[in-house]
Amino acid sequence: MRLETGIYKSCYPEQTDGWRILCEQEKTPFHVTDKPDCPVLLCEGKTPEWLEAYLADGGTAILSGVRPEDLPFEADPVGPASLESADLAELGAGTARIQSLVQVYGGEGLGRLSLHEKRKIKYGMHPDEYPAILWQTVGNGGCFYTGIPLSELVCALGDTLRQTPEGSGYSERITAVDKHLLLRAMRRLLAEAYRKRGLPYVWLHYYPEDYRSVFVFRVDVDGVYGSRLEQISAAAKKAGIRASIYINQALCQEECGRLGAIDKSHEIGCHARDHNLFTSEEENYANVHDCRLWLGELGLEPGAGFVAPRGMWNFALNRALAKEGIAYTSDFGYCVYGLPFYPYDHGRRMEVKQIPVDPFSAERAYTKAEEEGRALSDGYVAERFCQAVRRQYELGMPIILYSHPQYFGGLAEQAFPRLAKELAGRHVWHATMAEFDRWWTVRDGAGYSAFWEKDTGLVVKGELPEGVRIKTWRGGEADAGGGIQMEGKADACGEGAF
């Protein structure tokens, strides 16, 4: 059997763009289809007429954003609800902000949706709480189903001021939807769907070799602030950290002579001419292009990297970046914490990838403390960075941290050694943003096919680039037939974990 996920070809392509993003992040084989030609099927919104027969014949599906009339069985629809969050802890995704209209279903399942959000529990009663995701057996197969439009939410525009991470007391203007948590839940559902069929879930490891995570430190230069940028450059080099430094033209113009003091071990990127986002593609293009020209005139090679002012992103910016030949951007107004991905615009994959970042910065922490009339404790910023290292490493997710010269410059000599010590002993790939970008491009271009037979087990065909590894998962079960057989070139392969 060919192990290839099918994404049902919806009449509204944007409904399934999030499922495409997930499969591309995972580099698990998939195709868009309108036929029952795959072991696992992903749908959002409208379902195919042949769904019931597909499930009865042993197929497994995940139906997201589905309405009761599009289910091939009788469910228990409660009704539509406007919900801010979904408890997806049972899928390893914690509580995700969804800010969405959701069709709620009664029954037993995974996660929790509460119709009375942010209310105190009284007398031990939990009225109107329902599962977020349910399972229904149909014949020899079955499906997970949910009213949450998981796929569309992954592509949703919009940012807002909110706590990040939840319960931290720290706030920033970031994406209004926790896309990284939704993708984490979607990944788990996809793997579970394969397990339900008795098949291994196959994907490519996220990092070169067997690294568990990647570490990148990014500096957004919204002003040089005298010697503070130089302090960051020197302290990072001394600690063995190569920083990725993005320079804004308007805010650095007066002290541009100091930019030459950035050590050559660090890389330079563009942070736009004006410190803002524009609505039109033309204005965004000029904002990016002019800054890159200016950096070149100063003798600073900007490379193919960009990060948006104020973390703001829109489709027009992405198109402008592609026109300028930019390879990646990193904008917390669109995504945070997770794996890189290529955004989709109404069914079309865009050219410039997103590399999510931890949105915490020393500058926002100082501003928030001043607003609340308090002072930050000594070592707060360094400890916050170290907490992020521990959290992301445990999850196996990228550790991409950032700050600015304004306040972090004065803390760099304290923070970088603590960061280096926290990273020591962990199997983390230390990279620049450009290096991580290039790795992800190589991984994204890898092609392979996977097959499962009871007698022979898992067979993978294709040639994988050096350092790219195959991973499999079967819910803790060992692979049958002696593990993985590779027909072609592969660096290594092994079992993954969830």
C-alpha cells in the first residue's frame, strides 16, 4: 500500500491550505484528490459524496470545520458557537486561541470546548462543555471530526495584543490565532489516523542529522543606540553565538557609521526603510528594496533575509519580498514558535517562507514593566530566554529568540553567557537564520515515496539529500518486517516520537 495522504479537493481551495501547510512542514507524502485513492483523507468543510463508502471500506479521514449535514452518519450537533479558545491538551497542544465560529458536537472525544469561557467553576459544575474532536467508526474504517476550521485558521490573517505564552504575564502584539498549536494538534491527528489504520506515519526529521532542535538569535536594529549594538555583537561573539542582525534604514540613519562595527561572524538582513507595513505590494516593495540598496551602499551585504517591522505581515508584503528575491521572512504578527512554512494564498503556495520566532523581547518587557509601574528583576530577560530554550527543546521545536539594541544591548554581556550555558549539553544545531532557511529549502525539495506491506514492512524509495532523515511512528509499536527498507540514497532513518 502506498503511504500517501489525500487532501480532498474542496471547491474553496483556501479551506484546505492549512492541511497543505502541515503536510509540507512534515514532508510526509501527500496529494490533492477528488477520488478515494489514499489510506488517509483530510477534508475541511464540504465532504465528498463517496466518503461513507470510503470509510466503510477501511479508509480513515479527518474532517475539520465540518457541518452536521456533511457527515455521513448521525452526530449530535449542539449548534454554532463563537469561541476564543479550544483546550487541545489531549493532543499535546495545550489551550489554543482560535477566535472562531465553531460547530459544536456532543459526545465523547478529545479536548474540550466550553460555551461559557473565562467563568469560575461553581459547585463543581461544568455546564455546556463538549469535546473538541470526536471519533466515529464507520464499517471497517472511521473518522475524526470537529467543527473547528483547523485548516483555514492556520492561514488566518490578523494580530492583536495578548499574553504570550499563556499565563506568562508578558504581552505582545502577535498573531490572533495560535497556529503553532493548531498545527501541533493536526499533526497528532494525522499520525493517529495512520495508527487507526494499522499503518506507520512517515515524515522527514526537521533538522540535519539527529539534532533535536535549532538555536538562532535574531537582533532587530530599530536604532543603533550608541554602543549598544556593538555590545551585542561583541558579547555574542565572545559567547560563541552568531547573531542574525536586521537593520532598519530610517531608525539607523543618524548612527549608520556605527553599523560597520558589527563583527563579521554575524549575518546582516533587511528590516525595511520605514519601520512599518504597507497595504499595497508596490509600497512594500519600495520599503524593502530601498533599504537593501542603502545597506549595500554602506558596504553591508544584506543577504536574502528580511524581518517585518513591528512583526506585521500581509500577502502584499510576501509578494513584494518575492519580487525582491527574498528567501524568508519572520513575522510574529503571522506566526510564532513553530516550524517554518510557505504561506498559501487561496490555494496557491507563496514563494517566501515564514520562519516563526519567539515574540518575547527585552524591549517589550521593559515597556510593559514601565506601564505597570514596576522594575524588572535582575536577570529576568536572561532567565526568560533560558526558559524558552528549555520549553522549545523539550518539544523538539526551533529555539529562535530575538531582541533589540535599545535595552538588550546593556544586558548582552550577562545574557549571552547564560544562554550559551543553557544550550551546552543539549543536542541543538546552532545556526543563523540564513543557514536554517537554506536547510529548510533543501529539506522541502526532498522527494521520496513510502510503501507498506505486511510481509516486508516499510519500504522507502527515493534519494534524500545528505543529512535528511526518515522518521516513522506507529503509536509505540515496533515496525514489522525488520523496520525500514530504503531503495535509493538515504543518510539515515529511525523511529520518531510524539
